[in-house]
Amino acid sequence: MAVERPSSQELENILKTHKLEISLEDRDTYRSLIDATLSAYDVVDHLPNHLPEVKYPREMGEAVSSSNNPFNAWYWKSEIQGSKDGPLVGKSIVFKDNIMVAGIPMMNGSSTLEGFVPECDASVVTQVLDAGATVVGKANCEFFCTSGGSHTCANGPVENPLKKGYSAGGSSSGCGALIAAEEVDMAVGTDHGGSCRIPAAFCGVIGLKPTFGLVPCTGLMPIEATIDYIGPITKSVYDNAALLSILAQADGIDPMQPLGMITKDYTKHIKAGCKGLKIAVLKEGFGHQSSESEVDSCVREGAEVLRGLGAKVEEVSVPLHREATAIWTPIYLEGLVCSSLFDYGYGKNVEGLYSENLQKKHGNWESETQKFGPQTRLILMVGDYVRQKFKGHFYGKAQNIRRLLRQKYENLLSDYDLILMPTLPMVATPIPKDESNLSEIVGRSLEMAVNTPAADLTGHPSISLPCGYSKGLPVGMMLTGRFFEEETLYRTAYAFEEYLKKN
């Protein structure tokens, strides 16, 4: 069957929309030319689609009842057995619910996607199964992954296992909570502005955003192609390194991955310690308007621990870091609204995997905007306004300034091995109540993302690890390193973790 051709009315609407003036005598000619052009679509329509093989059998499983979901961290449970051999045999792994697992429902935290079932596995799913892990289900995440708080998921707020009624952090909220509650061994989340590191900090676990392109994003429902990352969330530094060793592989599909990538074992040198490393304590990572003094003090004490372990620790300044969240906002917001999430579920002009099922399901989002929460509505309104008013000016300018921020980080990392600062300016905050006002709901989605977006912009690897407590809740310390030098992050984080165990 041929692809449906436009009706006369549809053509008239196109002409009006784009203010095209075509004479009556030329319209029949254009109709013939349109028909001829669409014949190529007829060919594509008849060709079989080319999707990755689903290698491991599975049952759909089931949604998780509230009685078996004390923190509302689970979205779906289903057991998929991986290879009988491999470094992850015996490990249970959960995936954030914006990563495709074939045959298992995926909502991406949004009621408008309810009922969508992916037809193939994300590359990272196949990778962990090949390594012998058991995939045990999907973890709730925030509505279209647009919140650093854990209160925007359409399935209800995700609670912090360390203090009920408090945020688990977002947008990989369920992943952080399940790891902290020790319900799974490992989790795979995503990070677009801090979404692996924020729940890691709030829940007192380990979250890594890898170097840009190190882990394939094939099968991820994106935010914006230049700030999309997939990363591990675990209870221990060693497990985090072990999981990254499996995730960091070239899949031959994701065009953002570097050519000639070599798979590494990130656990190999993990016990080498941090003696002799130079660590830059970033002045601008402290003392934000929203910073809690106890959090800043705790992280500075963490820096002194590393000094005691043999690292050379000095305070440095990169003033542009203070503007990182502002630089990130047009890229994130306009990329999301104008070309990615709300454009068939994918960005344009990017080679890679496209899910036909997702495109069909998500294609009618405009008819379901009444289901959007306050945070998503705000993003849509601002994104559409700046798209129409400024025609991509600020998106382009932010991308240009981003290169300057990257260079500032590169200059610093030419003299230092790591950059240290608080992951977040605060510890976990109370989840807004149902009756909370609009400003509080939105504010609790954004307030913590003052340090994390910088590494999403620069592309450098960045890890959050617990370094102490304030008000009885975990404080996260963030280390950022050179491109593709995750080993340095892990050996430093491991040495710090071992120190805390002994003290």
C-alpha cells in the first residue's frame, strides 16, 4: 500500500501556515511533484525495519503494588536472566524508566506514555545481560526526567529510604531509592543535568556521570543529544566501577561515541589510592545562595581527608562555573521542547536507533497536555515562547559559551587531576504536599541543580559520593576529572570510602 498523499485541504493548510503563494496553474504540477517525491517514502515503507536483536527471553512481568513498594521506587518488576557466565553473574540490576527494555512497559515518569512497550532493548540492557546480570525491572523516574526533586512522577512521589517524606532526588529517583534501600545490587540511570548524581547525593550512594560518549545512549528516550548520559548508581565505589566496565562499550549505533573506543576494567587500579594526586577545590562550588553551611563545611572536611590520604589539595577559582546552570538552561529547555522530547520522542538529524512504537505513542502528546504537571507545563510554555520569539538565538549562544566553560575546565585539569565541590548545596528536602503552591512544587524541582549541570556541559566525568551527614541526612561530595579518566575518580573515591569505613 502506498503512503497516504496529502488531501487538497491539507495542502491548503500547508500553504497558509508557511505563507506560500502558488498560482492555480502551478498547483497541479506541485501535486505531481509531491507524489513523485513521496514515492521514496513508499519504498521505505515496504522495507523491513532494522532494529537490534532481542537476545534474552523474558516475560512482561507486572506493575508493583503499593504494599510491595514502600518508597514508590519501583515502576515494574520482571526478571530477565542474562548469560550464565560473566563478571556480573549474581547481580540484580534495575533500569531507570526512560531506558528501553523490550517487552516491558515504559512511562518515563509520564502519564501520557502509559501503555508504551518498547520493541527492542537499549544497548546497555544487552550489555549487562551479556555480562551475566539479572535485570529485575524498571525504576520510577520524574515526569519526562525534568525534575531534580522526586515529586513529579505520574505514579506519585518517590520517597527517600533514609527519611520518609523527603526527596530521593531526581530524575533517576527510583534508582537512587532502590540502591539506598538495598532492594537491588545495581542501577542504571541517566544524567542530563545531574540526574545520576542528585539522587546519589540525597540517598547517600554512588552516582557517576561518565565522559560524554563513553556509554552508548542507544535506546534512551532523550532530553537533548548533547547533554544525554547513561551512568551507574550503586551502593559501593567498587560496584560502580564494575558496572561502568560493562556499560562503557561501543555499540556501533550511537553516533556520539568516539571512534576506536577501548573497553576498560575500571576496577583494575581502584586500590591505587590518591597519594600524589592534585585536587582543586572549586571556590565557586561553595557558598551559593541556596547553600547550607553544614553541607559546605562537610565537603571541605572531605577535602582535608583526601589531603590526609596523600593528595595535594588547593583552592582554585573558575568564575564562569557560577553561570553554568544558566548556560545549561537554554540547551536543556529548548533542546527538549523544540527538537527532542516533544518532536516524535527524538531529536532531528541524529543518526541512531529510532523506536517506531515510541514515535507512534508519543506523537499525540499535544492532545494530552492536561496530564502534565506544573514543571512540565512551565518548560513547555517557556520553550515554545523562546522558540517563536528568539528563533534559537539563545540555544546557539549557550552552545557557544559552553565551549568556553569546557575550556576553563580543561585549563584547570591541565594542572590538577580532579576538581572537588559539593554535589548539591543542600541535603534532601521535604517532598511538597499535594496542596503545596505552584512555586514550591516547581522550586523543589530546580533548587539543587547549581553545581551538577557544569559537567553535563563540559562532558567531563563526574562522580558523587557520600562524605558525611547534616541534619541526619547524607551530604554528597562531587569529583570531576579529565576526559576518559574515570579510573582517577574511582581510585580517589574508593580511598575516601575506605577511610570512612575505618573511621
